[in-house]
Amino acid sequence: MAYYSILDPFLRPLLILNPLLAVIIISFIISIVMLFVYKKLTDQSLLKRLKDEIKELQAEMKTLKDKPEKMMKVQKRMMETNSKYMMKSLKPNLFTIIPIIFIFGWLNANMAFYPLIANTQFSITAQFEEGTTGNIELIPPDGITVITALDQEILNDKAEWVLQGDAGTYTVEYKYNDDEFNHKLIVVDNFKDRRYAKPVLRAKDLGIKSDLKSITISNKRVIPFAKIPLIRDIPWVGNWGWLGTYILFSITFSIILRKRLKVY
């Protein structure tokens, strides 16, 4: 997309780093920028007063456990104060949400998967609805060699091709029954060039309505914690991609920075 060219000079150098380190740096930079914007666009004195009031009301509620009527009144005041605090503190998000969406879009297009490398074998898999039979043909562009047969029989609801090719951006075409469709394929010279085409395409992405469910290119997912022994074995966390890892460090940095810089 067009805005990628604006972000490339700032973010692309991070792609040569270890994925975990790159996500940590991005999380820290975004956290500190957002905190700076938040501090400048909010009345910190007011927010501090509201936060202190909430704490006082919470402490008062603990002393009113045997007085439900008074407790309800204090609870109502606390909810009103908390609502006012939330409204005041959420306003800066209106200024940061669009840049964050652009950055997330760039990260998803450059850091979610590893690229396909020139003259290294990779696969493309077509997945079909259960019980589908027949054949599907892949038509390779110049520069891409298909090692398996072009015309593949659908077995166990899928068909698969093994390919390799020179670095470049290609359009791969298919013929299946009465449908003809295509998708983009990117092959790069080395891992420093982290470009890749969308690895998983649903039938709606391909603009067809048939028994075909998806086309999957064998780009490997980027797992930032993959080389951290104590974390990679933790269910869910160890298999997180860039987004889950970003959220983890973003929340951590935000909590630490707010306390250190006394931001309310």
C-alpha cells in the first residue's frame, strides 16, 4: 500500500534484527510516543484528582460493608467519577488510533511471516470442501519452476505443488472446473528482504465460489519467542506471533513508564 513507502525508512531497518528484539523496540517506541501524546493532550492535574478520589471512595466502601445503603451511594459516586476519568483519558486515542492502524498494517505485511527465498523449494496447497474430487491445474509464470505435476488430483480434500524460482513478484494462475483465478507470489534474494505476498487466501479473496476453501503458500510464521527455551514451551504464549508479543510488551512498558513518569 502507498503508506508503506512512508513507513519503510523508519521501520524496515528493524527487520534485520532478531524478531523478538524488533518487536520489543517497536513496542517501546510506540508506548513512549503514545504516553507523550497522552500526557500533552490531557489535564494531568484533573486526572490525578479523579484518580485520588476513586481510591478514597474505594477505601470508604470497605468500611461500609455493614451499611448497604450508604455503600450503594458511595459506589454510585465512584462509578460517576470513574466514568469521568475514563472519558477524559480516552480522548487522546482519537489522535493516535489512525497512525497505529497504519503501523500495524505495515507490521502485518512485513513481520508476520518469513519470505520465500530464491531457488529454495516451497509449496502451495489448495484446500477444498470435504468430499471434493477432481483435478486442479496450476499455471506457473516465467521464472517459477513447478517440480511436481502441474495438473494435480484432489486427494483428501487438497492438492499440493512444490515450486522454486528466481527472485521477483509473480502472478500464479489456476484452472479448476469452470473457474480461473490467480494470486500474487513474491520470492526474494535473501532474508534481509522481508517482503512476502499474503500467505493464506480464502475463496472470497480469490473471487470465486466453488468447492475451493483456500490457497496456502508455505511461508513460515514469525514466532518471536521460538528461540527462548523457558517461554516457547508455555501453551499459547510460546506460539504467539508479532501481535501477541507486541501487546505483551506494550502493556508492560506502559505500566512501567506511567509509574516512572507519573502519568495519570
